[in-house]
Amino acid sequence: ETNVRAARRGDERYLTESFVKTFCLVYKNIVSSDWIWNGEGNMLSINEWHDDITDNISSENISEEILMKLTREELVLIVKQMMQLHEEQTEMYRILISQNTEMIRNGQKRLEEIMSMLKKTV
């Protein structure tokens, strides 16, 4: 707390590269330490944060406490991810249904051929 307070006040003794990296790490690197310290790259490290949120969603570990801490933008991102997942699952189910329908047609056709052959031999 003392270091963060001193850094917020602008005390240069506490505003070190190590402090910035540790600070960003505590917040799961949502904000890039390279961007803060060097002004390089993207400000937001969405990919790392996205993976963390996705892990939480897929393992159903999002607690009420976590939800209460999320910003509006983070909630919107989660909803978009869930919608994308739903679309992907819907497409997967459509493909599976199509494949199963084709397999059933082929099975019926093959069964009809076998039945026809049996009738000829009997």
C-alpha cells in the first residue's frame, strides 16, 4: 500500500520498471507494462485477460465477487464471448445433424440394397 500510494503521488523512487511490472501483474496484465513504461505496443493486453476470463467461464468459476468487480466493458466482452461460443456451438450442431442425416440416408440405401440382394437369392 505504501509503495502504491507513493507511486500515485509521483514519487520517482517508487515509480520503477519493476514496480510497474508487478503492478500490472497483480491486475493480470490487463494493462501492458511495456505500454506504461516504454510507451510501446498496445495499452490493453486483451489476449491474456481474454484467456483468463474464458477459463473462468468455461470452468464456471465466476463468482458474484468477480462479477461485481468487472467493468461494463469487461461484461460486454464476456457477453460477446458467450454469444460467439453459442454461434460456434450452433454451427457445430448443424454440421453434426447434417452428417448424421447423410449417414442415415446412406445406411437406409445400403439396407435397401442388402434387402434387394436377399430377395433375389431367396
